[in-house]
Amino acid sequence: MAPVLFEKEPKPGDLIEIFRGPYEHWAVYIGGNEVVHMIPPSEDSGFLSSLVSVLESDMAEVKREKVWDVVGPHSFRVNNLLDDECHPRQPGVIVRDACRTVGQVLPYNVATHNCEHFVTELRYGKPESRQVRSAAEAVLVGTAAAAALGVLVATLFRDNSRRRRYDE
């Protein structure tokens, strides 16, 4: 694939967010058009198997690859998402620590230790996934909305039942 330019040129230690449909994949830029990222065994083998892999895997390999091979046909951007909240570690330290993990097979869990947790820990020294937090918040909002709807429907039925008894 021919290289596509970044909107904002990455610097070593920057986080790269790759939009892969229902989820984002994350990598850390180490320079020389290369990234380090954590990936479940078959994530890069097609959409359906990728989604199944992300949801079912309990281990993932850390790889060092050309950024264009990781991005593929997907859109992407530099996204140092926690820079406003956390002080990033030194770029040289981020790159060194990322490179030290290459080839390792690490525990993987889509909710508690995914590729976003991996790169935020490298950059900020603490694992975090906004993607997981957003999904959890959406579930909570959806659950609250469903509960509110249930209360409303129950109230309407109760009020309707009382009116019928009153009219009789």
C-alpha cells in the first residue's frame, strides 16, 4: 500500500488511533514509519474473524511493523488522548519500553487489557481505555433509559387500569 500522509506528522512516542469499523486499534509510533502495537492472533485476517478475535482472545502478541501495514485501508490519526490529563513520559523512554516488549505474548482482555491500555501505559505510565469507558457509559445510559421507559410504561398501564375501574 502506498503511504498516506498523516494530518499531523507523528513524533516518536505519539499514539496512533486506527479506525477499524466498530472499534479503534491503537499503536505507538517509534519513528522511521514504524509502530509497536499489541494484536490478538487473527485480528488482521478479515473483518468477521477480526471482531471475533478481539472479543474472544485472551493473549496478544506485541509487534513492530511499518505503520502503513498496520493501518491498511483504514483511516487513522495521531491521538495523544490523555495529554491534557497526564504528563507523557519522555519519547525516548516510550520508544525504548515499546521496543523491549516486541515479540512478547501478553494477557489480553477487550475490557481490561486491550491495545489502547497497552499504548496508554507506554505513553503515560498508566493503562486506560477511553473506548472501554465510553462503551460502559453507553451501557449505563442505555440501561437507565430502559429502566425509565419501563417505569413510564408501568405508570401508564397502572393509571389506565385505575381509570377503567373508576369509569365502571
